[in-house]
Amino acid sequence: MQIARLFSLVALVLLLISCGADFDDTVDVNELVSLGWEKYAVGEFDEALNLFNQAILADNQSSDAQIGIGWSFFGKQKAQSAINEFEKALVLKSDATDAYVGLSGAYLAVENYKSAIENAQAALDLQPDYTFVHNPLITSRNLHLVIAKSYYFLGNLEQSLDSIRTIDESMEVEKSNLESELPKILEKLTQNLAQGMTNE
């Protein structure tokens, strides 16, 4: 009787193993990431976050998924969470331009202006003509705007103007008028460019 039970148990185990082989339990990380970016592109940040998190659970070395988590949090206007995730992405891939770009905007949002400048410059050093594949509104011009605004808030008005001229070479402002004119110029540029930073 025990032998019969043993054979039954072995047969059951073999059946489960063979059935398991027929099921495709492999998670396609690339597909999850791709779907995540599709959701991100249409502003469905919660759905994107869910897909990127699934990808990370399947492969915790996926820098693209990690970057996606950062951008999803940024899209949800959770700048500090975005910063944490972008930093994780840079541990996985130290030259991830998209992570530096995200960090620059997120640091600007939390008023850490020095870090905003450093990360924007790091992105520009890696890719001077940057355009974010998943949101073409985000370009190197946005990075120069981040730098210009950060210098302004740090009180470095001339350096702010230098960055503005990178965006618009025709911009001329008398040094004596910088304090009064820069806020207007930055506001105008923000209206034209900064909306892309939150995918709106």
C-alpha cells in the first residue's frame, strides 16, 4: 500500500513538473517596461508605475524600469520619491542620461538648486542635443532652463542669463535690469518649455 502511495506521489510530482514546463511563467521584463512607457506617454502614471515595479520585481537590474519608476513619480508630482528612484537608476547605470534629466527637474522642484544644476549639466555633458524618447517635449532646452532658474534662485543673475541665451541667443538684458527682467523672462520660457518636464 505504501509502495502504491509512493508511486502515486512520484507520478503526481512528475505530472506537476511536466505541466509546469508547458506553462510560460517567464516574465517578459522588456514587454513590461515597454508597456510602462506607453502608459507614461499618455499620462497614466499609476498604471506605468505598476508595470515598472513588476519589471523590477522580475529583474532588479533593469535600469530602464528603474528610470521609468522615477519618471512616473515625477509625473505624479512626487519629486522626492522621483529623486530616490533616479538615484537607484544611476547605481544600476551611471551614464543614464534620462535619470540625470529627471533628477535635474526633481531637484529644482524641491528647491535644491545646486543639485539641479549639477544633474542638468551631467545630462548635457552626456548628450548635448538631448531629447527624451518617451516625451519629445523634454529636450536640452529644458535642461538649460533648469540651470537658468536654479542660478536665478541662487542669486547668480549673470550665470542665469548665460543659460537663457543658450535657449534664446537673441536675449539681451542690461545688467542693471537683470533683477527686474529675469523673472519675467524665466516665466515666459517656463510657459513655453517647462510644461514638458511633467508631461502635461
